[in-house]
Amino acid sequence: MIKEVTGDILLSKAQAIAHGIAPHDHFENGLALSLRQDFPSMVKDFRHWCHQQNPKPGTAWIWSGAEGKRIVNLLTQDPSTGHGGHAGHATLQHVGHALKDLKKIIQDEGLKSVALPRLATGVGGLKWDEVKPLIYSNLGDVNANIYVYATFAKGQAADE
């Protein structure tokens, strides 16, 4: 089931929070920055994973924290073009492939709930009216609650 909600995704009670980033991302903007501040060990582990795997856009990686919080990093954006550069823009193709990976992660990990932001529409540069149908087509039949944080409200818990 997909449910669109209003609230602060960082207050989600979902088993996992998914968000879009680029391979070798520095977590410097938006939700990624907030996640870096809340879960610095995730960023360290992500960097290690990237150096080991050299992942391509359109894939996903799940991180599990000591407190049981899980973060799914969806590689929706192109990597930066130079050392220390900013990540590239997202593409609908990368988003679609990453959502397919998310679906597999949900099934393999037995996740019962996942929170998603308006994926790839901030730093990623995509339009919500193009991304939203991809979420529904890729995750509409998954056996989990998918909470799409369609409207951000800082400090407000959503009605999940």
C-alpha cells in the first residue's frame, strides 16, 4: 500500500527511510545532510561500500544502524564529474532502476514499512509529476506500507 503523507520524514516510524543520492555522494544537501548529521556512521559505511563496489546509478544499498534504524540509499543521480565536485542530476531511468532495487530489498529483508521523500526532485532536479508515477508503478504491488512524504512539514510527525 502506498500512502501519501505530510510531515517530517526524519520522524517516521517506518522500518526504513529511503532517499536519493549519487554514487560517492558527500551527503551535503537536503535530506542526505540531515541523515548524515543523525547517522554519521552510515556515511562512513557508504563511502567504504562505494570504494569497494564502485556502484553505478540505478542501484540501491541498505544500511542498518545500531539502534535498528535502516536507511536505503537509492542511487538516482549521476556521480560528480571531479574529485569533491557536486553530484549530477537524477534521471528517470536511474530512479526507475533504483526503485526496482528498493522493491527487491523490501522483499529480501522482509521490510513491512518504508518512508520515501519526493524522490530526486530536490538536488536531483526532476519534476514530481514525472517521478510519482514511477513510485506507484514500481512499488504499488509490494507487500509493505510505503509512506511517501509528499509534503514536508518540519518537526511534524506524519499520520502513517
